[in-house]
Amino acid sequence: MKRTLLIVMALLSFLGFKTAVHAATIHKVAPTYWWAGMKNPELQILLYGDNIGSSDVTLSSKDVMLKEVVRQENPNYLLLYVDLSEAAPQAFNIQLKQGKDLTTIPYELRQRTRKGSDIQGFTSSDVLYLIMPDRFANGNPDNDVVPGMLENKADRNEQYGRHGGDLKGITDHLDYIADLGVTAIWLNPTQENDMKNGSYHGYAITDYYQADRRFGGNEDFKNLVEQAHNKNLKVVMDMIFNHCGSENYLFKDKPSKDWFNFKSSYVQTSYKTASVMDIHASQYEKKIATDGWFTLEMPDFNQRNRHVARYLIQSSIWWIESTGINGIRQDTHPYADYDFMSTWCKEVLDEYPHFNIVGETWLNSNVLVSYWQKDSKLAYPKNSNLPTVMDFPLQALMNTAFDEETNDWANGLYHLYDYQTQDLVYANPMNLLIFLDNHDTSRFYQKEEQLKNLTRYKQALAFLLTTRGIPQIYYGTEILMFGDKGDGDGTLRKDFPGGWPGDKVNAFTAAGRTELQNEAFEYTKKLLNWRKNNDVIGKGSLKHYSIANGTYVYERSYQGKSVVVIMNGTDKAQELNLTPYREILPKASSTDFLSGKQISLGEKLSLSPRETLILTF
């Protein structure tokens, strides 16, 4: 009988079940699995279970070396640091022994299926299409409500509630996205947000290794990435390292008080992150900006704690390696610890040298934004290692420039010209994410009555898609969705018409769009597909001229080819003397891409009010 029991226990252990009668209950293992052959051979394994902190730890593997066991203030945690430098892909057991009780935790080192150098990040040759998953399309109504999750209803009439959009809904409409002409999709956070309310937006993560089950879970996320890649679409994943959600187990039952800033007590951030770069700022200003909490429901991680840092870094690498995403957009980048974020960027790019990361750098001047970009002279000798930053100052200018009457010294397009004369502050102006709007700003059209001026949109989009940088378009912009932040964030994040079963209007089809929407859509599609694989725009240098007669002229050139954009920023016809532009107008005529008309380039050029020409040479 005793021999039979031992055989059964051994078999259960081999199959990965807990073998002791009094085995501890394990709630979380993070990361859930890892890979052999990574460049960094050290792995942190976080174990969360009932009173496991006093356990003696052994590993069943001969080549996975246990370097360090870290016990926290909270006895429900153990942090294991293991050396994988000699480890082959394998399954092994983590064994926790407390007296006579033994808990066996199966763990897997997988064979890598991709090479880090093969993952291609997004570049200035791409255009990103930003999607809020809960508001784009509902591919599986069965997961709108998941039993046991805290926000347990979906109500499309509630602007701050869940509406039911999911990953399958995005996957189902990848043909629409690819046909539009964008080359990458950026998803607002998809990781679990098991919060009591407001969970639709995703910015209060409660499990860093789990895609929200109401979005379809990890398998649906992996399928979305795979299907997107099959259609030559890259995928950018939103991540948040500054803070988590207050329902995250790491906060509800925190390993120790120093996992969160201000010893895990709520202190509100000032939101004034300019103080991080301000040479005159007090230490108090700097600390309250970066260590203060974003909200009461979003506890602020202390990334100076080495265990927190390693947990967050590994979570991002896990998603890249397991799904093959092409980029990360890091939320509230300047709010987190500078040195930690620099280390994180470096580790990711060491593992995936062609990857890209864009940080949300919501600051009001190009000088402040430039501080955060990799190799910034303003931050020297420090280096953020962050390749791409978000050009919020240009976004603000674009939202007024196409409404104003341009003159040679002020207003309208002059502001765009003047702003780009200052690009010397950036280490790499091509690695600026440029955009008309996003999920946090008013839409480019705030009110429905503004839509009658479609020329405003056409000029803005032409500029966005032909100037330096990496353009991003917010979902629904192509069908003229509008919204004013003053009316609530939910108005900026309305459902895409036709994304839900039973929608009366389906704007995914031409028949479901109005005449004006189709005009905007077809114009957007034409420009995007022209820009796709166009190295002159994606890789070319920018040369521009000061405003003359209210007109902005600039050239993009690459390997002997060029595109010249001529934009009238006034409400009246203009006659432009072409003598100053001869160095970029090598021929007597050229075809305007937008209209298809042949344009004579003699001594003078006549332009209609608000006319835009895109000439190729």
C-alpha cells in the first residue's frame, strides 16, 4: 500500500500537480513561463501563495541554478532569482518545503520560436492606427460580462462604462484597417483591468501577464497579432509601468510597503512633470511629480525597488517574446523613475535591436519633449534610451493652424513652419510620433457643425502624412468622428458605427457612410496607400521654406527622388513667385498627386484658396 501511494505521488508530481497533502495554495506565478537562450540569463520568478515565505526552496533542474531567494515583509511572497545561462528548454519543478509539507510548482522553459533580431519595430515608414478595444468592435458578445470580475455589466449608453468591444472584433476588421492603408495598429491597454468601474480604458492594470478576459484573453491577443502580421500590419501594445490598478494583487496584498511610492500611502502627483527637467525646481517638486500617485485608484510603483523593476521589465519582454508584437507605447513615461525607464528601454532594445518604443511625453514645448528622447543633448550625460517621443506641441499647433489665416510672420501654417525650424533640439526628428488627436485629447473635429469644412481635414492630413515623423491616426478619424474633451472622455471614445451586432449604421462599408464620410474616407485611403512603401516620405530628409504669400512649401527627398508639398494657408487665391524654389523644382511641370492635374512650374504658380499640391519628381 505504501509503495502504491509513493508511485501515485510520483506520477502526480510528474504531471505537475501538488503532491503534498498539506501543500500550500499558490495563487500566482509570474512570469507564467520563460525561454531558454535569452540574452539576459537571469530570471526573477515571483511566487504568491498562502504563507510560503518561510519555505525552503529547491529546483528539480540540474542546469537551472537558484541564485537567490528573497523573502518579503509579507509571508505570502517569495522571489526567486535563477541563472539560465546553461539551461536548455525543459519542464522542471520548483519545490517549497515547510517542515514535512512539500509544495511542487511546475515551471516551463520554452524553446524560443523567434530570434530577437527578427522582430521589426515601427518606423517613420509606418502609420499607426490607434484603437480603444472596448469601443471599436464587439466580435464576441459572450465575453461582454465575465462572472467574478468586478465590473459585471456592459452598457453602451454609459460613456464611462464597458461597451463590449474586444480583440476578436478588431481581428474581424483587419481587412478594413489594412485596406485603409495604415501599416500598424496601436492598441490602448489590453491587460487585465479588474477594477470596480472605469475599467474599459485599460489604464489600471490588475494582472500584467493576462489579457483582459472581457477582451478575449491571451489566446485572442496572440491570434490578433498573428492575423495582423499575415496582413502586413504591425502591432503596438500599450503598457503602464508608472502605476497599476488598486485591485492588483501586488497592491491589495503587497509584498512590502516599498513596492509603492510614499510607503504605499496615497499622495497625489502634481502632474507637473516639467519639474523633472527644470534646473530650478525644488526637490519637493520633482518628487511629488514622479512619486505621487496618478489617482487614488492607481498606486504608484516604486521602480527604485530592484524587485519591482525586474518584475516590470520581464513583463514587457514576456509579451514581446510570446506574441511577437512590434512596439510598445509607454504610458505616462516622465512620471516614472528616469533611471529605471532608461534601463528598461536598454534591456528591451538589447534583446530586440529593431524594436521600437514610444513614450507618452505630454509636455508643452519641444525642448521639454526632446529631453526624453534617446541621445538627447539636453539630458546628457544621462540617456533615456527611449527611441521615440510623442510630439504633443505639434499636435496642439495642428489643431489651430488649419483654422487660421496664414501670413508671412504669424498664424496658421506659419506656426508649423516656425515650430519645425526648431527641430535641432531633437536627437532624431524622424522618431517623433505625430498626430492630430488621440484617446486623451479632443478629436480633430470637436463639434458636428465643424464637419462642413472638409478642406481643414484634407490639409491637416496631407501635412501629417508628408512631414517628418511617425504619423498616428485615431480610429474613426477617417469617417469624421468628432468629440470634445470638455463633454467627457467617453465622447472621445465613442463606438465605431457598425462594430456591434444590430447597429443601424455600418461605417465599415461605403454603403453605411454618408457622402461626406466617404469623401473623407477615400481621401484618407488614397493618401495612406500612396505613403505606404514610399521611401521618399518614410525615409527622406525635410527641406522647407519660410512662409511667402501665406503659402508653405517643403520638400522630402531620398536617393534622387523627391516630393514637394505646396500648401496655401489662406482663404484667398495666391500667386507664388517660384524663383526661390528652383532648387527643389527640377522640372518645368509635375503631376499633382491629389488632383491628377499637370501643374506648370514656370515663373509663377497660381493657387486656389486653401489649395494643397503634392508634386513628385
